[in-house]
Amino acid sequence: MKKEQLSTINESTLSMSRLNKILNILLDEITQMEDFERDQPLSWSMKHMFSCSQISKLIAASRGLDIEIAGITGAIHDLFLIRTGIFEDHAPKGGPLVKDFLNKFNQTFGKELGYLSEKEIEIIYQATILHTDKTNYTKDEIVELTKDADALDRVLHGIDIPKHYIPRYKAALKDLKLL
Ligand SMILES: [Fe+2]
């Protein structure tokens, strides 16, 4: 799904069935967890999952990237942190969890809602394992988008960010024509 499809939402709704199912699955998981001894509270994980996903879609639209894939990445990039409550190394450790989650999604819901391709799963995997490296830049636009959206979402929730996050959220604001 690309930018130009946003302009036709009066005639046809956005195709977000895969993302919406993934959000429901993650929400089910989160609501069954107990919120103790976590590096970040579950309430943050839940808020961030939804808002980072939505922000990722807007940035994707502004950059002409796939809106649903960006939204899925925004929703799932912190999967290790969501499931364990452990912040340290949550990006690299989240990669295999994300791949496993998306392959199971394909097996269970692919036929009904549409399969995520191997290439899409690989992109989401890369964005997950690299998203905490806000300093370096890759050639993959979804990877970079996820870093930018992650930073902007923190800013919008009023959370302090380290200095090296600043170019990230500003890049997003610029593309959204807010800067
Ligand atoms: Fe995040």
C-alpha cells in the first residue's frame, strides 16, 4: 500500500487487515501478562505499540513506502521487550521472535487475510534488530522509518530522549511537513 492510496480513502478503505489482526494478537498477549519487575511498564508497551504503528503509517505515506508494512513494523519491533520486560538487547533478541510470530501469522491467517512475503518478513526482521541503533543509517527505508517513528513517538508521549534521537524525530517531522 503506497502513498497515493491514502488519497482515495473516501472511495475505498485502507487495507489493514493483516496489521489489525497482529495488533489484536499482541493486545491479547499483553492483557494476559502481569505488570511487575519490568524495565518499562506494560502500559507503555501497549501505548507505544499502537501509536508507533500509526505514526509509522503516516511517515510511510509521506515517503511513498508501504503503509501496512510500516504499521506492522511499528507495532511489533519491541516484541522481545513486550514479552520479557527486559530492555537490554531487546532489538537483536527480538528478531527471531518477530520472524517466528510472522511465520505463524502466515500459517494461521495468511489464507484468509493475505500472506506476508518472505521479503516483507525479512524487512520487518531487519527493522526490529536494528531499530535501537539510532546513530547509523542503512539503505533500507523501512529500517530508517522505524527508527524515526520510534523517536517521534517517544517525543509525542512526553518522554525524554537522548540527543542522538533528535535528528530522527526531526526527520519524521520534516517529511510530515511539520518542520
Ligand atoms: Fe520502540
